[in-house]
Amino acid sequence: MKPIFRLILSGISLFFLAEAHCQSNMVSIKGGSYIPLYGRDSLKVTITDFQMDVYPVTNEAFLEFVKKKPKWQRSKIKKLFATTII
């Protein structure tokens, strides 16, 4: 199975395993090379192994994070990374 699909399936599986108000539980995601489905060119991208929490971040937890680390506030990051709700 191609690494990008394995990564997507892992993320989706982890999302559905999540339960509200659970403690953090990190799992290892194996890195690999893939061609992104977006972007200007179709160059292969390589990612290293990384850790991902099996539970999604709640709005409350994210707000707490942004208050502790103001450099991640929407007004202080590149527009590319800021989600705008219309």
C-alpha cells in the first residue's frame, strides 16, 4: 500500500477510535515518500516517522494551547495556515 494512503487510513482509523475527554495516547506513524495530492508540482515528498495522538484535539484544548503559545494565534501566522470560516 502506498505510504500516503497508509497515512490517510491511519489518521481516519485513529479519528474513529477517539472518545471525548480521554487522555492523550500517542502512537507511532511510519514515515515514507509520496507524491502530494495538492501543490504546484508533483515532486516526491519524504516524511520521517512521527507521533500522533489517537484522540482528536478538542476546541477547549486548542484554545488553551493558543493562549499558552500566542505565536500560533490566527492573526500571527501565515494566512495559508489559518482556516477562515465564511
